[in-house]
Amino acid sequence: MPALTPAEVLFDGEAQPAVLPPCDHYAGSEKLIRKSLALQAQLGPVFDITLDCEDGAQVGREVEHAEMVASFVGGEEDRFGRVGVRIHDFAHRAWRDDVRIILRQAKKPPAFVMLPKIRSVFDAAEIIAFIESSRAEYGIAQAIPCHLLIKTHGALADAFELAALPGVESLSFGLMDFVSAHNGAIPDSAMRSPGQFDHPLVRRAKLEIAAACHAHGKVPSHNVSTEVREMSVVASDAARARNEFGYTRMWSIHPEQIKPITAAFTPRDEEIALAAEILLAAQRADWGPTRHGDTLHDRASYRYYWSVLRRAQATGHAMPDECAAWFAA
């Protein structure tokens, strides 16, 4: 009988928590979309690309913009199937057209649909239901994951309910709109570093979103860094988001930000090696308790080390040979 893999034994039949590439890069114009797809072809599927129908579209030309976006989804330049789309928000007249155009005209379904400016569970549930019904209407067999952008008081209050919605894969934090929604009660210094990590209300919002995601096996995605020259600032933002706030993904708005974000969220070589050693020993012990050095391990710690390998694999890191079969299963 073949040895059981971590995925088969560590989750008691439940779905594994979602794991996504650690960087979500935004592009709105045709020129920037082509550049982003070329960079993805060069680096591999270690970052996602979100084609923006919201901020990218000119007023009055929403249909034409959605058609342009649809032409890239699943096309020849979409080599890895890791291209998503951001539609207009629930209050905008164009969001249903965005969904219909993209699902009808794209050569393949998008990797995900980002729903911006969510204000309540009702908003999100209605859009998700519309995407599902449109998918069925156009004969798309596989469900399309939804990512929700939280930047309002209402959405933050509903964060745990939003993360629990079927079809939701990720929650993102919209920092600048969230700060602005406080009408000057939070200083503008909280829109950038280091203030964004220090102000209590902003810290609370980041933590609530991350906690809601982890409670329901979803991916917390950190807000953008507005710094586009000093990549050390971007790297620091990403490291703090990961190490202090529990985020596993972050937005990018400039191509130069992609590499430092990806690097910050990639487990270190020594973490990967340790995880592999512990999990291989656990497999040899039929997933019973084991000892590594002076530390005892059981299924609780095995789940942690399995998450390390899954995150490493999502960032394109080569797996130790003995573990490669776990990801081919």
C-alpha cells in the first residue's frame, strides 16, 4: 500500500486551507497588461495578475474596456491560467456587464474575480450568486473563486461572515479608502509606512481580516505599498505583513514590487528543509508522533510544516526530491 501523503491524513477529510501565489499584481491598460503578462512568462506563475475593469476603465467606455480585458483572459499570453479580473463595485451600473462580457468572451474562465468596495455580506452574496448563475448559463463547469476587497466599515464588521461565504477564496484590505472613511480621525501618515502598521484602528482592521481568513481557510491579502522607488520599503512592508499580521499575499501596483513581495513571503531554505525532514519522518511513522532533535511532533505541528511546503511550492520553490510526489498527487 502506498504511503499516505500529508494532504490525505492531516485534515480529517476537510478541504485544505487555500494557498495562492504571494503577489497579486494589478494592471489596467492594454500596455501594462501586456508588460505584466510578459513578466509572468519570464518569472513563472509566482504571482497573479489582476486585470482591472474598475479603475482601469474610462467613464462611458466600460463595455469596451471589459471586452479588451476578456481578450487576454485565457489567451496565448495567459500561459499559466493565473490571470484574474476586477469588476466594478456593487453600486456601479457596469458590474453585471463586466461579468457577462468576461465569462462569455474569455477563452478560459478567469482564475478569480475580485469584488471591490464590498459594504456588506448582502453585496458580496448577490454578486457571487450572479457570477455562479452566469457561469452555469455559459456552460462553465468549474466554479470561479471570488476575492473580496474590504475597505469600508460595514465590510470590516462582517469580515468573518464574508470569509465564510461559499465561493470566497481571499479577502484583501483597502488601506487608503479605509483611512479616508474615518474623515480625518486617522492621520494621512497611516496610509503609508511605518504609520500603516502603528495606528491602532488600522492595525485592528488588518488583524481582523487576517483572523477571519485563517478561521475559514481563506487567503488574507495585504494592501499595496505606495513606494515605487525604494524597494527596501516594499520588502519591509511585505515582511511585516507576513510576520506580524499573518498575511500570506500582497498587492503590487508596480512591476518592480513583485520580486521583493514574492521573496518576503517565500519560506527560507532552512524552513523548507526542516519541514521536509519532519514530514518525511512522520510519513515513515504512519503519521504518529515523532521526535526531531529534542522536540516532539504530532499532527498539529505536521499541519504547520505542510503549510510551509505548500507556500514554498506556490512561490515556485523547488521541492526536495522525496517530497515532490506529494504535490503530483
